[in-house]
Amino acid sequence: MYRWKNYREWSIKRKLLVFSALFILGSVYLESILSYSKYTKDFEAQSSDRVGQIIEQVSYNIDTYLDDLFRLSLSPYMNDSVMKAIEDNPKNSDYELLQKRRTIEGYLEEMMIYPRKDINRVFILTDDVYTSGRIPISADTKSRFQEFDWYKQAMTTQDSIFVPTHTQQMVKNQGPKVFSIVKQLRSTRNTEKILGVIKVDANYKGIEIICDKVNLGIDGGLFIIDEKHNVIYGNTKNLNAQKFYEAIQKSGKNMLSVQDNNTPYLLNATLLPRSNWTILAVSSLTELNHKAKETRNFGFWMALVCSALAFILLYWFIRKLLAPLFTIVHLMKEVEQSNLSVRFPDLRRDEIGYLGTSFNRLVSRVSEMLEENTQLVKKVYETELLQKEAQVQALYNQIRPHFIFNTLNMISMLMQTGKHEKAVDHIHKLSDLMRSITMWDKEIPLQRELELLQAYLSIQSSRYEGRLDYSIQIDPVLYDRLLPALLFQPIVENAVIHGCEAQREKTTLTILSETKEEEILFTIQDTGNGMGNETLAQLRRKLERLEMEEPVPGKRVRDGLGIGLINVNKRIKLKYGPDYGLTVDSVLNEGTTVWIHLPRYGPERSR
């Protein structure tokens, strides 16, 4: 089963191909989306402006149409016979009354009804009701028209009055839905005299003729809605005009984008102040952006095809370009397997050729360095081996000539005097000390180091018969701390040799510990002869330079200058760093103090 490799395990060819493909496709997709988004936004803004201009034109046409109706209400003033008939009031002759009606209603029929199909009925209301209509509905001459609000309003003003959509009045049965223009009529002989009113009832034919010329698409529509949310005109029944009207009224804007049944719509509205009608244009954004989507999809697929071709060319180019690099990688793997005889064929003069030439020089140089390093390691190993042998010999010389024979003589005397138990005890302690020499390059717990010191000091205390007094005061918390073996013994032995052997007075040796913030400080203090300033300064210089006197066969340790101290100091610095080691202070005829500086935190033995 194929295992998908971690990204870190991918080859450079795969990374280049994958990321190049992602960059190309991502760029194409992002460019298509951004272009489409920018185009649709601009197109929606342009469409909104265009629709706004359309409904503004519709609004202007309707206003012009209403102005014609208002002017039509003034037409009786253009006919003197009609105005004379309206003003005359014959009371005694039925014939004159009939002639008056024929004159007025005939004028209304000929001049206002027949020429205009949008005029439904015209009323002149004076001493009686005079009317003519397109629809054969009988007028209600008994109607109390004086009680209608529009009549009362018309009697108080000379301005034309617009009456919103209503069921036609002053007719028998139920009339159609109409809107009306009402105008006060005054006498042409006495302009202060009010004769009555003229009322023009119009249907929506004229408005339909204006609005039907507007095409907002299959999914769009144009509506005219009055202030009571009645749809006066609508060219489609597929849309909820009242819902859109309420949305744009609530927003307080003339343009709004809304969602209805998960379909986006663009709303444009304008108000006709004279009639208080709202012209509402509803455009489907999906329909508006249909061509834009087709263009986007075409561009996207073309971009994909071009991207695929670019990817194929890129694959071929990367394969050809990286082939020499893969050769170098293969040669490097051969070098990892210790095959230093491989070489890159130096046939190119570009950057890859330079890399191959550099690889060849590097392999040659590595081969030379390995040969040189082998010789150097051999020399260093031999040098270190000789140095270790010298160090072991130095430790061995510190114990062998001056201590072992004296200890054996003391054990012999103890046995001769019958002190067998003490002699056996000293034998065991001497045996421990001899075994400790073999551990000089190992780490042992501090507790074990102290046990060896106890053994050594116990033997020396017996040997010097009370002239050596010692005290070991080490914090038990430090017992498990691992230290290089024989770290304390050369210092303690140096104190004993230069103390008890060099003077007859009693020598006191004290070993202390102190834990500080960054280090552990061990103090080894004796009350021996001490050193003069010159000798102390020479010893300190050797400690700083890590110098060590090579032991001379047959020469006692006291004749040297601090071989044991220099050796211990060097071991500490090599292990823990230059910040740690030994410091020495001494006063002639008063004693010497040696401080051992070790890091506070170090390994402990497992329990």
C-alpha cells in the first residue's frame, strides 16, 4: 500500500512541481474570482444606474401624463358654448334643461372620452350631475357628491386635486378602479363665482402604455405602488411587490440589494410626489450576472488549459534542469558510503557545473584531510597515551617510595608487638588504597573518595603516632555526587608530607565543604610549614598554565613543586571547564589552604 510521504521527505523535484502547480492554479483561480467580483460589482452599479435612469424616465413620462390630465380638466374653459351652458340656469323650460345637458355631455363625450382611451368617465358637477363615460354604466344623478372629501377640498382651492386609486363613484352598481383629477370651475364672466367642479376618472391604460415599454428581464419586474401598498401596475405576477416595497421603504434608500427565496434582487425606487406613487423596479442579479458568469467560467477553463500546458512544460524543464543535481546527490550518497573515488563529470559551464567542480574539489580535499587526520590521530593518541602513563606514574610515585614501605614496616612492627587486629585493619586499608590507583580515570561517589581518605589518614595517623590530627566535615547531601577518582588524595597527601614529615609539632588537617549559588567549594587546610611568597607565586603560575613537572626517578615528591596539585587542577579543568579548578593560599610556618572549585550541579549515582 502506498504511504504518503511527509513533506520533509519530498524530493526537490516534487516540491517544485507541487508548489509551482499550486501557485499557477491559485493565481488563476484568484485572478478569476477577483476579476469576476470586480466585474459583477461594477456591472451591478452600472445596472443600478441604468435601471435608475429608466425609472426616472418612466417617472417623468407619468408626470407628463398626469400633467396632460390636469390640463384636460381645464378644457371646458376653451369652449365658450360649454361654459355658457354651465353658467346658464334655465328654470322654466324642460327643453332648455335638456339642451343644456346635451351640450355639456356631448362636449365631454366628443372632446374628452373618445380621443383618449385612458379616460374612463368625466363628471361636471354644478346644479346637477353631467357625465359621460366609456363604459356603459348608468350614472347616479341622485348621488350626494357634495359630501365627498375631494369635492369639499376642490371647493376651497383653485389647484387641481389628485384622488388616489378608488372604486369609481357616482355610478350605479360597482364601478371599476380608477384614479381621478378634480378641478374647481369658475365663471368666465365673474371669476369670483364658483360654478362647481370637473372630475376626470382615468383608468391605467395610459400608465400601462408607458410602463410596458420597460423590460427588466424574465425574472424582473416593474411596479407602481400607492401609499396604501396597493399595486397600481405590475408587469409580472411572479414577484411579491408588496414585500419588496416594504423592504425598500424600511431601508430609506432608493437602491437596495435583497434576497428572496435564495435569489438575489436589485431594487430601485423613485417617488411620484404629485400622486404619492412609488415606481419600483426589481432586477434579478442572477439574470444580470448570467453573461458575466459565462465569461468567468470560459476564462477559468481557458486558464486551466493554459495552466496544464504550462505545468507540462515546467515538468519537462525541471526534469532536465535538475538531472545534473540529482547526479550530484547520488554521488554524495556514494561518498556517505565511504567511496571517495567518485567524481562528477565536469562538462557544464553553468552554476550546476560550478557545483559539480566544487563537489569534486571537496571530495578530493576530504580524502586528503582524512589521510592527514589519520596520521594526526595516530600521533595524538600516542602522545596522550604517553601522557597518561606519565600521570599514572606520577600518582604511583607519590605513594610508592615514601608511603608503601613505611606502611609495611609499621604493619610489621604492629604484628611483632602483638597488635594483630590493628595490623590487619591497616592491611585492608592499604589494599583499598592500592586498588584506588586503578580507578584514577573513572568517576566515583564522593562518599567512596572520603572512605579512601579515611583509610589513608588512618594509616598515616598511626604511623606518626599522634602527630597527625584530621577532621572531615562534608555535607552528607553531597555523598552521592560523582567526582573523578583520587581528586582529594594527592592534595591531602601533599599536606601530610609537607606537614608531619617536615616538623615535629602536631599537624592538624581539616576538610570542609560549602555549597554556593553556582559551585561547590571544598577546603583542605593544614597547619604545616606552609610556603614562602616566591614559592607560592611559582605554584600559582603553574596552576594557571596547567604545567606539570615530570617526575624524576629517585627524586622525592617534596623536591618538586606541587605535582599532585597541578595534576588535580588539570583534571578538573579538562572535565568541567576553565571556570573550575584549584586555588592555593599559604603562609610560611603557619600552613597551607587548598580550595577545590566544582560546579554545583553534576551527576549523581543512581540509587
